Amino acid sequence: KLRTVFNTMEEGLALNELVYDEQGEIVDYRILEVNPAYERIANVTHEQAVGKLATEIYKMPAEYINAFWKEHLNDDHIVTELYEDRLKAWKHISTSRPVQGKFTTIFFDITEQKKAEAALRTSEGQYRLLFEEMMDGFALHDIICDANGKPVDYRFLIVNPAFEKLTGLRAGSIIGRTLREVLPDAESSWVEGYGRVALDGQPEHFEEYSKNLQKHFEVRAFSPAPKQFAVILHDITQHKNAEEIKKKMQQDYESLIQNVDGVVWESGIHALSFSFVSRQAEQLLGYPIEQWITDPTFWVDHIHPEDRESTVDFCAAKAKMKSSFELEYRMIAADGRVVWLRDTVKVVLEDDQPIKLLGIMIDITEKKQSDERLRQLSLVVEQSPASVVITDLNGNINYVNPKFIQISGYALEDIIHNNPRIIQSGNTDVETYTQLWDSITSGRVWHGELQNKKKNGEYYWEDVLISPLLDGNGKITHFVSVKEDITERKLAEKEIIEKSQELEALFKISSHLRTAQTAQEMIPVVLEQMQGTFNSDANALILL
């Protein structure tokens, strides 16, 4: 929508940027963008204008430009009229106050208006022709005063076709009638202002908004005869709408810069000193904005000493290559904190040469801290003395740590995307696995002992703890298993049980031997206990 207004408005619009010499004096300005109306009015193409200096396009001396801005730099709105001999045309030029070195100029051709003024001073015939053909509205009036000589109304005497077109008021319905008769609710300021022109003879130039017509007009009023005034109206509604759009765009742009989650900045290409930083800079590091701007070495001085040389060298190299870039580095805050920043930088070129840097700094300190915690956790898992296995909801393996590889004997490529059943020994009953799966899929932790099988076929025992992993909404996304190799413990337990059985048998033999009276009573007891202990039949023992 804004682009459509820009491209279709009748007034020529140019966005410009001031050019300074080494002493900081304004010596020129560069045209950054123009609309089609500008091309038509200035009789130059977009390519001929954009990027060029005013001294080139308009043939203005640098001294004139310097003197002009010295006089008007602090004016909010500058209106000038200029005759261009090259085009044989008069231009009305409305110039805005520069903001950060940039300003707009709005052009429209007032040649016809100038011709109208000349026509009023020449013959009636010439006047009438111009009067009828001019594009600006023209009207002649008598001022009406009360008994005290105070202007209270005015009467329409003559209007041209353009006036009718601009105002929608037909000559036949207003000639000879007063303003109050035609527009009862008209603004009183009109009568007061035009009264001064008619009675004092001093011309006036101003802008006026008509509530009745809902239009903005640029008005030039003068007195051609006592108690009369003439007005030349130029419809500037589109221009005012464009100004409002531009103003809103500027406000939105400034709001965006000041509210973006980061520090927006601009700096020179060589000194790396800031010419602009957004207010988030003070919140980020605690230094006042003025220090960022006025201290030419602020940025370099506050980079972390360990990052300073590499960061500055990297920026210089990328700027020389004319390529945008991104880098991460640390700065020291006013309170001594170390702040990690990600700086995304655009190299701005002019005539294919880098002239400045634009960028945005984002605080990534929390991300860096989170990354470090994640790195430490990853090291803990990778270096854990226990096996760690992570599977998806279908039980397919997504991750195993080195300990698992070491114990199971399987290579990583054998395991990833496979199912843990690859290491099952076949000696665990189905009910155990059913209980395990029911527990973890219900969100509970399962703990138990499982006998598994290595790649080489060797059996081993593990103490297994399996937990579900939940996302932020409490939904299970993965299962993680932490397993400790307890094979040696299980063998030790088995050996202890076997030794206990032997000791128990010897104890029983000893007890019976103490109570037996004859050898015939001793032998059956001894054979029975030895058979149970050594898992041998009694006949084989007798043979021995």
C-alpha cells in the first residue's frame, strides 16, 4: 500500500542523505530514492538520479548547499521556490528536517502558478487563457467587514475550472454568494487570514485543511486590489497523506529498532566507532548510550581480552571482502559480567566500496551456558562407567555410549536403529519383558536384573534401570536405559551359594558322625550328603 502511494502520488518525492567534508561541514547531498513523479518533474530517470550528488544533478555549487543548511538545519519544514533554466520551469520544493543525516524533498511544478501570477500583471486576454487552463485552483474574492471593520465573510467573484475541480464547488452556484452561504460550517480562520491579506495587502502562504471538502490545500493568497484577495489553491492531499505514511513508517521503524530483542547499531568501516546504537545497548551491558557513541574505541576496548584481536581482525577481513557476516564473541559489562554476543553484520557499499557497517547484537549468554551444561552432561554420559541406551517409542536404539559398545562387543553401526532384543540371552522369561514394557510405557520406572548376550555369544548380567523421557507437555518421547555390568557379582553370589551348600553338607556329615555307633550307620549318611553336594551318584563314590 505504501509503495503504491509512493509510486502514484502526483508530487515528486526524493529521499536524500547529507554529505559532509572532513571538517564535518555539509557540502553536498546524495539522492537515495525517487518516485516516478520526480522523474517526470525533474526530467531525469531513476537510474540517472539515484546515487548521484546534488552538485551533479542540479549543478548546485557546494557553497550554496553549505549556506542553505547552515541557515535551515534546525528548521522543521523548509519551503523554497526555484527556477531551473535547464527545464525552463519553476519548482516548489518542500524539504524536511534531516534525521540522522537523511531528509526528504517533495517537488511539484509551480510553473503554471507563476504564469498565473504573471498573467494577472499582464493583459486580460493572456490572463483569461491561463486562468482557464491552469491546473491550480484560482479564485478572486471581496472581503466583507462588519461595522467595526472586522472581516466576517467574503464573496466569490471569479473562480477558474481548476478551482471547481479541486473543491467540487461549481462556479454557477457560488459566484456572487458569500462563504457562509456556500459553506455555513467553514472554518473562521479562513475569513480571518484572508481578511488580513485583503486589508493589509501582505501576501500569505500557508497550508489549510478543509473539513467540509476533506482535503489539504497549499494556499497562496495576495491582494490584487483594495479589499480584495485572490487565492491559488494547490491540492496537497496526496502529499500530506504521503507525509503521514512516511511519518508512521518512521515511527514504526524507530519502534521496531527500539523494541527488537537485540542492539541495533551502525558504525564506520575503519575506526569501528558507533554512529548509532539502540537503547537496548544500555540494558545489555550497563554503559550509557553516550559512551557507546562518543568513545571511538568503546567497542574494541570492551571486547573480552581473549576475543579482542581475533574479533577485530575477523571484522576487518570480512569488511574488506564486502560480504555480510556473523560472529560470536564476549564483551565485559559495566558490572564485570561476561556477556556472550552473536553479531550479525551487513557491509554497506557505495560505488562498490564499503562505507559503513550495520548490525544487530543478540545476547546469547544463556544459550552458551546451556550449551556448556549440555556439553558437560554429554561428557558425563560418554564417559560413564555404566552403559547408557536411548530408544524411541518403538524401542529402536537412537544412542548408545562407549561403555555399551565395550561391554556388548557390538559396533555402533550394528546397534543404531536396531532393537535391544539383539542382546537378549533368551534365558529371561517373557513375563519379565511384558512387565518391563508395561511399566515404562505407562510412565513408570522399571528396575531389575537381566541376563544378556554379547556379540561373541558370551552371557553377562546387568542391573538395569529404564525410565521414560517426557517433553514439556508430559508426553513420552524416548526411553533411557542405564545398565551396570554385574556379571562378576552374580558369579560371586553363585560361588557363595555353592560353598554354602558344601559347608552345610559337611556340617550334616559331622553331626551324624558324632551320633553314629557303627560304620554301617555312617556310610549311608555320608554318601547321601556327598551325592547332593557333588551331584554324583553313590555308586561312583563307592568305586572311588
